[in-house]
Amino acid sequence: MKNLRIIFMGTPEFAVSTLKEIIKAGFNVVGVVTAPDKPSGRGRKLQESAVKQYATAQALPVLQPVNLKSPEFIEEIKALNPSIQVVVAFRMLPKVLWQLPEYGTFNLHASLLPQYRGAAPINWAIINGETVTGVSTFFIDEKIDTGSMILQREIEIKADENVGELHDKLMQTGAYLVVETLELIQNEEVIPRKQKSDIALKDAPKLTKENTRIDWNAPINKIYNFIRGLNPYPAAWTKLKNGAEQVQMKIYQAEISREAHKFSVGELVLVEKQLKVAVKDGFLILKEIQLPGKRKMLTKELLNGYNFETEAKVL
């Protein structure tokens, strides 16, 4: 059995759970690499990453390189003499860095690879209506999310689950999977296997303003999955035309109502304190929305103080 010297690399809350479980399991974390502090809020005060806050509280050495290829940073890593590096929700690493430790570098990815390679696997699994997803650990190579597989764990996606809820489940399952992976490496029992290359792949590209806008002409199920796959972040959005006004509206939560109607697609229908959007095969009942300059709120609250014109519609 090897006494591993671990360098952990990660930035957001998703990565903190994994670092906690590694320490709880008694592994030797010799250093933590995370993003530089960033100005945030109105006062532009420097904000530390979630990983840095936790690592500092645990008195772990923290490195925050701007350039992962810089000779100074590489020398700092070499001085820590890592035998393995663990990456969770971090940047793409240069080869000089990931090949440095004796046992290489492995990554935790929130999908069942090779499906959903890319930046937003949790979102796209829900958007595409998947009923199962999971987490994978794999050794990093030159490309993105293509390295040899170590372990995988499946998780069910419930029909009404949003991306925030699924994120939290995968975060904890992934933390346990990383510990299991480290135990295999420590006991020299890892049997890496190549990812499948003979199947049709679904990607998980970065979320942008363009690919998070709702297409009201899509089937009702697709629109529903799209909304929950972007709730709570970054939120599905649409244009609201209300009289002469045209604004951007975010939609966080909706319900499906399958019924025949004669309204045109996108038309807003106000019935008994419910705000409904007409689509091809029924209505989307809007439950939680946000208008510019207002907080996110339940639609029934918004209707107490906001007036929708008779011909209001979403575009």
C-alpha cells in the first residue's frame, strides 16, 4: 500500500464536498490549487473560492496560479512532491502539470462518460430528458474528458427534479467515488479502461445567452425539461411582449397542462391567478419567474402588483 501525497484542484462548492471526504477518509492532502480571488459585488471586494475558504480553514497550503504553465507554479508543485492529483470542477490542465505525479492526475466528471463531455453535463442531462446520469472518474489526457475510465456510479433523475437538486446529489456521490478511486490507486488495484468510441455521443457545451432561450415551438415536454434543466442557474429565459413594452423574463419553474386550445403559440392566458403560456400541445403554467429589476418570485405574488395586457405574449 502506497502512502499517497495528494494535490487537490478545484474551485466551486461542488468540489468542496470531495475535498472534505478525502480529508475525512484520512488521506494526506499536501496542497490545494484553486482559482485566484475575484472582485465581486458592488464594492468589487475580492472573493475567495469555496475551495479556498474550506482549505484555509483546514490549514492546507493553497496555490492560486493565474497561469498553470508558469515555471514558478510548476516548481511549487514539484516541491510538494505529489504522487497523485485530483481534479474536480477546475480548468483544463497543461500536459506538463497532469503528467507530473507518479500516478498521474484523475478527474471527477458529473456524467456517465463518454456521454456529456463538456462544461455543463448536469444541465444537459435534464434538458435532454435523461432518466439516468451519474459520475465518472478518469485519468486526464490531452483532450477534454476523454481519458481512461476508473470508476462510474449511476444516479436516477426524477421526472420533476431540477438541476440544483441533481447537482447536490451528484456532488455527494462524486465525493464518495473519488475516495473509492484513491483507495484503488493506493492499493495499486486500478484497471483503467478506454472510453467507448463506437456510440453516438451527446455533448454538454457551455451555457450561453443563445442556448438558454426557450423555444416555444418545441414539444411541451422539451420546454418543461429545458426550464428545470436551467433552474436555479443560469435560468431559462424568454422575451415578454406586454403592450408596448418588451423585456427579458426568466422562468424558473413551470407545470405541464395538456389540453386542446385555440390560442397561438406564446400567447399568455391569465386564469384564476394562474399565468399560462400556450404551446402546441397544451399550456405551460408558469409557477416562478423573474422580471427585470425584480426578485425571483412566485407568479401568484407577481400578479398582485403586475398587470399583463390582454394580448401579452412570450417570444
